Amino acid sequence: MRIDIITIFPDYFAPLDLSLIGKARRAGLIDVRLHDLRRWTYDRHHTVDDTPYGGGPGMVMKPEPWGEALDAVTADADGAVPRLILPTPSGRPFTQRDAVRLAEEPWLVFACGRYEGIDARVAVDAARRMPVEEISIGDYVLNGGEVATLVVVEAVSRLLPGVLGNAESAAQDSFSPGTMDHLVEGPVYTKPAVWRGHEVPPVLLSGHHGAVDRWRRDEALRKTARNRPDLIDRLDPDQLDKRDREV
Ligand SMILES: Nc1ccc2ncsc2c1
């Protein structure tokens, strides 16, 4: 997968050189390219923003640098077209299903907005040439799209073949479509079996895989009911067996 990121803070993405994503980049599994938006400005101050039409607080990112940046970054000799991701608080909530879907894409471009956002015409103009998605990572205040882009890039990249050491662990993650869909993971434990007087639940030491699987699902249901009652309501009743209903 090719991932292009356009931003006024390229240094924000140093974390993409680390850990599993960094290893995948060096192995050629992911081709991440960073682009400083100010490269497409021509005034002395490399201006990327201006006051909003209609008045109001803050500044809006100008369309011209974005238009030129997207033209340059998405130009491809073979005619390939990327999917443009616009991280924004007004976007559709990003979920694991979106991560799974986007992991199938060969090429993603992320436009990291700052200030009050990017002039709306940029997305309209881009949509003439490529699919455009507005994605939100949650209902809280951030200063821009860079952190959200890091979140989405990690959620998507870890699903690519060869990136995770043990692919199965991705399948057991919270929210993974299938067995864990709409459930969060329950508690996890490792050695020692007793730590500061706290014992690991005996079933996990029993070697009885059926009982372990059942215990883990029970705990996932309990934790989901406690922390994410909104997800419980979305559970497919057919997914729940009799025991589930007793938890
Ligand atoms: N403030 C805020 C909240 C969510 C979000 N998602 C993508 S950019 C962004 C910015």
C-alpha cells in the first residue's frame, strides 16, 4: 500500500518510522510519503490560511496550495487513482470496519487540515478526480488532522499482510469484525501466576481451550456491558448463545 500524507507539520509523523509500521516500511510492505503543504506556496511567508468568508473566529486553509498539492501528489503515470481521506471532526465516525475496508485500498492520500478546516471547495474539486472520504476519530477537540491521520494509518497498516507478527492477534482485537464484532476485549494476563497477591484466573492455567475461550467471551461481554453499553445494543441477537444471555 502507498500512503501519501500532506501536512504543514511533517515531523508529526516521525512515529511512523518506529515499531511495526517502521519495520513494515523498511520491508517495503508500506510506502509512506510525507509532503509539506507549504511546498505549494509562493509568498515569502508560505501562507496557507486566511480569514473565513462570512466572518467568525479562526482561520481557514486556502484552497490554492491544497489544489496544487493534491494535483502533484495524486498525479500517476499509470493513471492510478487514490482514495483521499480528509480527517475532520465533522466526518463519519471511523471504526474497525473502516480500517478493514481501507486496508484493501492500494493507495490512500491523507489531507491534514489545521485551523478551522480546509476551504470546502478542495474536497469538491478533488471528488472530480478521486473518491473522497471525511473521517472523524471522535467527538473531542484536536488542533488538526495529524493525530487522526496517525490513528487511521496505524489502524489500517496493522491489518496489511506481513505487518503483524501474529496475524491472528488482529482477528482477536477489540471490535474486529466476526467473533469480536461490537465487543471489547476482556482482561489479559501473563507470568507470574501470582503477583502482589493477585492470582491469574485459574481457568487460564487449566489448559482447557474450550473453557478458556468461553471465559474470554464471558469477560468480553461483561467488559462491553460495563464500558460500552452502546455496543451491547448493537449485538446481533443471533450472535448470542444461551450462555451469553446469562452473563
Ligand atoms: N477535533 C477533532 C476531532 C476529531 C477528528 N477526527 C479527525 S480530525 C479531528 C479533529
